[in-house]
Amino acid sequence: MAKNIESNLYTMLFTTGMVVIVGALLAFLSSSLKDKITENKRIEKQQNILYAMGVNENDKNSVIFVSKDKVASEFSKYITKQLVITGTDVVEDDKAYLIDLKKETAAAKIEGYTRRLPLFMGMKDNIQYYIIPVRGKGLWDAIWGYVAVDNQLVVQGVYFDHAGETPGLGSNIKERFFMDDFKGEHFLDGDLFKGISVSKGNSDPKNLDKEDFEVDAIAGSTITGDGLAAMLKKDLKMYLPYLKTIKQ
Amino acid sequence: MGLLSKKDLKLITDPLADNNPITIQVLGICSALAITAELKASIVMSVAVLFVMGLGNLTISLMRNIIPPKIRIIAQLIVVATLVIIVDLVLKAYAYELSKTLSVFVGLIITNCIIMGRFEAFALANGPLRSFIDGIGNALGYALILIIVGFFRELLGSGSLLGFKVLGDSIEKTGVYAYGYENNGFMLLAPMALITVGIIIWIQRSRNEALIEDN
């Protein structure tokens, strides 16, 4: 065949060949790396949960998780109980942290399905923490995180992460200067649920007022910030009936 | 240089100045505007593009005689996308933290018009080694502009460089902020990136006679 690369037949053969080769290559790679990737994600979840309750190796400015090889032992040491709340039913389940919030949110739309809410209880320096996973929408893609509260329902730490917020702007929700602002914030006004909003121009850039239900926003990331506030409002509210039973 | 002839060397030096992909070819503007609010993001994106450009140009050049001209764009797109996905998967398995940093850039790399532009303009017509060098050269030219823009946007917009507060603390009013200096929040938004790129083009054109157009 004096290669006639202009012919329709050749074009079709080439396309088919390319699709088969690329498809097979990616499928092979994806399935052979799947176990490793799932394991990495599992470790990351444990690191995130521990981070929210203050078990981390942070230095002055950056986020540093407990290291990969220590995370399993630290997780069983600090996380004393994992609960799954289904309606009024509360059961213990040490795999609760593996519950996929995305799937639960989707399933909750089906009539008659009661959403399973995972909740983690941690104990550090004799303080009891309740760590609530949250998930919502940012500007481009999903955002999620963990909020640790004490038995007064005051936020003691958070961890946020995102799938694809704008680098340098919305992506800063996972930076210390933003996350640290949440420490000490209230989301309840007496018995009234207020949530925590991410607001601009609240004349409290140092975030000294912890009972204003606001933290300082990031410049240039309004929609990510609003999405984050909406996520907190929506997901914390779901846990409210249970959380009220622990408030002392 | 024994390895590279003068002509090959020009493939690296040209895109750095007289034939810069961003300022002269006007390719890759979208990512230059989107991710340069911080210097760190600029550097990460530059390294990622360097990698994909080099390998992508090489692959396309090797395939240049068998790709049917009618569907060459689709073929190019598949090559970039495959390369990027392979890198992403391998990083997720073996360097998870690095992959977290890069994840948001993946889509931006695939759609980066510098990559497609160089495939079209160079790799389809030149041999593998020269294409590889051209890819590296253009990625470096892209990196240069990204880093300059990132440097000024982070410095003037946030008062920091790579996250270090070089101008003092804007909330505690230390450093230059003690004298009434304020960060320019506008620098963090995309329009100022465009203006910064515009200023670079202006400076470059005014200093280089060859680039001044007659009219």
C-alpha cells in the first residue's frame, strides 16, 4: 500500500486504531493503579479528619498533615468513635469515614431514602471533638471539608479542600490564613441556627469577633466563598438535631 | 555546544524573546490570565506545560507521517489528553500530594493553545529531536512570561511572593503598610493580568525594531 493517508479508508482505520490503542492503554493503567489510588484517598481522608481536630504537624504558615506512615495509628488513637446517623438512628461504625458524601447526596434525592450522616468523635488533651464532614459546590467544581466542634458547638478547627477552584484565588480556601479564621467561630445564636458566612468588608479583617457568624473572605474568590458558606449552612444544619443532644 | 547546532539552539532562544509564544504568537493567553494571581501557581503550571510540550511535540513529530491530515486536530487532542491523563494517574498513585497540587491544572494544560499551536506549526513538519527542542523552547518562553506576570500580580496584589509576606503584614500594619501603603486587590483579578501582559508586549516591541509594524 503506497500509503495514501488522505483516503477515507485510511482515516477510518487510523481513528479506530488510535481509539483502541489509547483506550486499552488508559484502561490498563487506570485499573492497575486503582488500588494504590484508592489507598491514597483513604489515607488522605484520615489525614483531613485528624487535621480538623488539630492533630497535624503545622508550622507557622503551612498545612502539614500527620505523615502517611503514622496516620493509621494516630487515627485509631485520637478518633474514639465513628457514628452513622440515619434519621434518629445512631449506630457506631468504624468504616463511617469511608461513606461517600457525593453518593449520599445523590441518593438523598430518591424518595424514601434517609441519608446516612457520618460523624467522627475525637478526644485530644481531654477535649471532646465532633468532626462533621461537609460537601458543596465552589465556582468550578466540588468543594468539601471537615468541621470540628467541641461540646459547646463552637468550631475548633476546619479543613477545606476543592477539586478545581481557581489557582491563587478560590484555591486558597485550603490555606492556613483562611482556615484558621474559623477557629472559635459560632454557628448557633442561642438555639437559632445561623451558619458561618464568608463575607467581604465586615470591618473585622483580624477576625476578632467570633460571634458575628462571619469570617473574612478571600479577595477575588467571591463565588467560592459563597459556595463554602452555603455548604456549611446546608450540611451543618443536617447534623443539628443530633448536635443539640450533645450540647451541654 | 556539540549536541545542539546553532539552528537548534535558536529553537530554544527564539521563543524566549523575539518569538515568544505569549507576547508575539499570542498563544496561551487564557491560562496566563487565569492562574497567575500567585507566583507558585505560575511556576507549577510552567513546569507541567514544559513536560507536556516536550513529550507532546516529540510524539506528534514521530506520528507526523501517519496522521491523516483531515483529522489531525483530533489526533493531536487525543495525544495531549492521553499524555496528561497518564501523568495524572501515575502521580495520583505514586506522588499523591504533588497530584493534588496539579489537579486543577490538568484541564488547563489539555486546552492550552500553545500546545496545539506548536503541534500544528512545528511538530507536524519537523523531525522528533527538533520538535522536542521546539517544545521545550516554547514552554520556557511561556514560563518566562507566566513567572513575570505572577511575580508582579502577587507582589502588588497580595504583598507577598511565594506566600512570604515580603512587604510586611497588611493587617498588623507592619513593613511598608505602616506608611499607608495598600495592596491593590484589582491585581488579583484577570483584567490586570491582561494589562500586565500588555505592558510586557509594549516594552518588548518598543525595544525591538524588528517587531515594530509599519503602518
